[in-house]
Amino acid sequence: MPDFPSPDLLRGHLDLILLSILEDQPLYGFAIIQAARSRSDGYFDFREGSLYPALHRLEKAGWLRSQSGEVGRNGKPRRYYALTAEGQRHLTHKRQEFEQFTGAVRRLGGSVA
């Protein structure tokens, strides 16, 4: 078993991962990266170059909103991302979709944790 998710698998579940991380509180980019690492025991290790386009896409879809917050060490304001009501509905849908998918894989005889 690989120590990291395949790009295709990650891409297919990126919305679910990011929305789940932001469900409890607004976070800025680096804090999202840290939360993903921490909460997945290092399995998800995003790079800024892939994280920010995904966050912007989710914001454009109406599932996230962003606003400037505290100033970081570099003197620039941090942009915090938070789930919208529509984002919470989408997260619920993505979780149900994931459960149906993993359930179908289990029924095929596969082993999904």
C-alpha cells in the first residue's frame, strides 16, 4: 500500500477533504495544510500550489467564503476560508456519496477501512 494518496484518488475527494477540515472553524491556507497533515497522520500533505486553486474553486462555487484576517509573519493579511450554508449542504452530500461508494466497494469484497 502506498504511503500517499494517488493524485486521481485525491482529486476525486478533494472537496470532501477540504470542506471537512473547514467545517468546525475558518482557517487560512497554511493552517489548512497543517490540519490536513495532523488529522490524517501525515497522509494528506498539500502543497500551496494545489491548495489555493482548490480553495478558489470552492469559493467560486459558493461553498466557501473568504475574508482577510490577522497579519502573518510576512506582513500580509491572512485570507481565512469558511464553510457557507451551501458548503455545509454540499459536504453532507459528499459524505453520503462517499459512504455509498465505500459501501459498494465493500460489497464487492474489497477491504475499505
